[in-house]
Amino acid sequence: MTIKGAAVLLLIGVVAAPASAAEYLTAVTSEVYQTNGTPREIATRASTCIAQHLAPGKVDAQLIINSDLDSGVVVARSAVEYPDLVMRWQIRSVFTFEAREGRFRIEQTDLERFNDMSGGWSPIGKWTGSGWKKAETAFMASADVVARCVMNPPRRADF
């Protein structure tokens, strides 16, 4: 086989090799938190905490989009901003709070991010230089704020 023939076979092998699929950050799930209460009691506290600490991320959008307190489920929209070097990113998700007897977790799905330079909302790629870990940290921080509120609801003085 000539060098030219080997180069052609090598080129065909590279072109025919399956491209690696791009990976995206598609969901962020919290730890399972322990707290007192029935699913209804926990989800009721969560509804209040979500209303106090989250923003829907769309103009005139409803924050809580579904809730089944008896089943311990509250579904909301969530949007936050975070810095990454010189840019400020906006991220949003569907924020699902799920309670069971004495415990709960938070899962965020439909993850997207936006900044003025990126050309609109887009998925969050998980590759070097994409800044996806900072986005993941910001999603986890929003869940943590709600979780702390659910576990330690503010005490209201009688008035």
C-alpha cells in the first residue's frame, strides 16, 4: 500500500467515524432533604417559599404552574442570573418540588440560558469553556434557598 492509499483510508476512517454527541446540562436534582411534616404540610410550606424566593423568568408569567398539595408536588418556573467572567447570564428552568413523608427533593428540568451576546435562549452545553458548571451551581443555589426556607420557615409574630 502506498502512502497516498494509506492517507485515503485514514481520511475515510475519520470521516466515517461517528461524531461524539454533544452533551448538555438537562437536569439538576438536589439531595433529599429531611424535614418534619406530611407531604401536604411540606408542599404547602414549599409553595410559600417558592413565591418568596423564585422569579418566573418570563414577563407576566405565572410562577407556580401546577400544584397537587395532597401528593406533595409543586411545579414552578424559575429564573436566576449569575456572573461568568465579564458576562452576566440568565438561566431558567422548570422547578419541581416533590415531598414525601418527612423528606423532599427539588428537580430542575428544561434548563436554558441567555445573555445579550449569545443570540437568545439556548441549551447549556457541557464542554470545556462553556461555563456549564457555574450554571449548575446557580441552579443548585436557587434550590438550596427554597430548601432552607422549607426546613426553617420564618416565625411570624402575632400581630
